[in-house]
Amino acid sequence: MKKVLASVVLAALPTTLLADVIVYGKANVALQHADENGDSKMELVSNSSRIGIKGSEDISEDLKVIYQFEYQTEVDDGDRNGRTFNQRNIYIGLQGKAGTIMGGMFDTPLKVAQEKVDVFNDLEGDLGAIFNGETRAKNIIQYVAPGSIGPFSASVAYIASEEDGVDDGVSASVGYAPENMYFGLAMDQDVQAEDLDIMRAVARITIQSVQLGAFYERVDNGIDDGDGYLVSALWNLNPVWALKAQYGKTDLKYDSAFETYAEDNESISIGADYRLSKSTTLYGFYTQVESELESATIRDDDYLGVGIDFKF
Amino acid sequence: MKVLTRFIVAGFLVFTGLINAEEACEPAVDVADSLDVNATMDCNYEETGLNGVVHKLFNRDTAKPAPSDSSPDNLHHADQSVIPENQVESAFVANARELAAARYQLLQKISDQCSHEFRLLDERYSSRDKAIKVKLGYECLGD
């Protein structure tokens, strides 16, 4: 009865209410062979599959409300930590000629600054496996410069720790994106952890059918500091096939399992994409990830998989 | 030195000539993931993916007004009061090259919908902040 009533109510809504609403999502599933520190298994994994809704509503000619509600779903086994849906980027904001102010829980400017450099994003070869700073911050309020500044972009965010005695965090980024290129600089202070400062520099260029990416990160946790870098390449052989490769190495990476910083982290990935359509891609990949702690290997993992990515 | 300068300039011109324009609109899920709140202003997702289904599901059809003259000659003239049942529209674009490309993409979209030939019934342009979008009404022939 409730479902019928909801359908009737929705059908009676004026179409103008739906005009600025976008419903979207992605299903990404891979069947992979995982060899993790010598333990082998076959597994079906859901790689950041999600569903979301975003939109805007005009308040006046120069001001509008914007919003986004996005949730992750586990296509493989139905739940994560006992939940069917887990919160991803969610915000509400006001957008005008002077820029956008938004608050909620979403990726920091430092995390977003990676742009398209990570060609194995959301897979085992994701740069988050060896780099710090991949934070979806809670209690974040952010200012984004208006799009009217052309190829330049800038964002600055304040992250409230909501704990007495714990420093609040700051994240900021600037970017320059002329046609087929992108250059970005970003920083985090006390965001992922107290006293953890991160600086990133990112560059991406697309020439004909080839995309090249470079990524540098400097980390200082108040006790130790280190560098990291990543290079990536994606080659569109034709409108259907693409080959890609990525290599990254970092000195320090916070490991939540050991609650300390792993050293000499390394990740290498190769892969291929086959585009069935504009919305559907089949892919295959091989990824190797290694980490050490006090000269002992704590991670020596290999992954070989095939998957499907469907955007809707 | 002059030769070197010319070589560098020529190399730069060749290099920039090799750089192709990226696609105008990415999938909505990728735009959302980028958190680029300035990006969606010029993209129209009303006819794509799940969003297209939702919009069509709750979209009310507008009634077609009867043509004032039903003679065959009248069918060849665009009537502003007749709204074609099938129509596609582009995103807002900022220059002539992008407008031509957008119109071509719409024709490709129509050709995907029609198994045989098709005919344009209506072609409209609207503008916003010096950007223009095109809307094409069509009917499939021979289906």
C-alpha cells in the first residue's frame, strides 16, 4: 500500500521538480585471484559500486542550493560491516557567482587533486594502497572557487575534529587544467591524523591517444618524513581497447592493521580495458603490492583479475 | 639561434596540434566522484542511463496541438507549435566548433534509435550565458 501511494505521489510531482536532479550509479565487480602473504584464494569483489542522487535548486538568479547523497553498495556479498549501504560523498551547499560553500562528509581537496592520474582507481592497484591522504573526511566544510576563473581551480576545507584537545584539520588545493592537461598542488594538515602533514603535486597530459600521469607526495608525521611518487600511462589503442600501466613507491604509509607507518611501499600494475559501450567496460589487471616494517616484509600481495564496470 | 627558435616554435605548434579535445561530458557518476561542483552546469543527463529512465518515468507527455492546415505542403514547414514526440538535445556549448560536433552527436544518437532512415522534424536553438544548445525533433522512417 505504501509503495503504491509513493508511486502515485511521485507521479503527481511537477516535472520541473525533477529537472535538476540526477540519479546515477556504478556497478564494478571483479573476479580475482589473490595471493596475500602466501595465502591464495579466489574472490569476487565489489570495487566501490555505488548509487547516488545529486541536484540543485535555484533560490534566485545568482544563487542556488546544491546537494549530493551517494552510498556504496557491495554487489558481491550484500553488505560491508553489516550495512547494505555505506556513506560516500554527501554534502549540501550554496553556489553563487563568488563560489561554492559546502558541508558534509566528502573527499578532501588533497584526495580529489589526484584527478585522473590513478588509472587503477578503486581496484587493488589504487594509489591508496601505498599513499597517505586518501581521506573522506567527516565534518568538513569547504569553499570552492567559481568556475568563472577558467582553467584554474581552488578549494580550501576545514575539518572539525569535534574532540577537545585534538587539532582540527585543513586541506587545500589549486589546479590548472588547460585543454588535455592538468597540474595540481595540494596539502593536508592534521586531517588523516594529528601532526600528519601531506603535500602533493600532480600532473597529467593527454596527447592523441596516450595519457601520461605523474604524482609526487611529501609526508611528515611529526616524527619521520618521507617521499613518494607514482607514474601512470594509459594508451587508447582504438575506441574499444586500452592498455594501462602504473608504478608507485613511497617511504611512509600509515598501516591501520599495525597502527604504525609501513616503509618501502611499492605497487606495480598492468591492465587492459575493453569498452563494450559508452557505459560498460570489461577489464583485466595484474597488481603487485609490497610493504615493509622495520626491514621485515608485512605485505607481499599479488592480484590477477578480470571485471566489469557499468555506469548508469 | 634564429634557426633554433624557429625549430622550437615549429615543434611547439606540432605538439599542440597533436593534442585532441577531450569529451565534453563525462558519465554523471564520474562527475560526482570528482566533486567538481562547477562541472555539471553545462551537461545534460536527462536522457542518459538510470537518470534518463527516472526522468522518462515521471515525465508528463505534452499534447500535440493539431496543425492549422493538414495539406501535404504544410508538412514541409517547421511549425513552432508542433512538438515532435521524439527529440534529443545537446548540452550548452560555447563555440561554433563544439556546436557542430554536438549536432553531429545528436544525429548519431538518432541513428542509434532508428533502425532505418530518419527525418528531422524540428531544429531549435536556445542560449544561456553566451552558450547555445541545439534540440532536434525527429521521426524514424521505415520502422
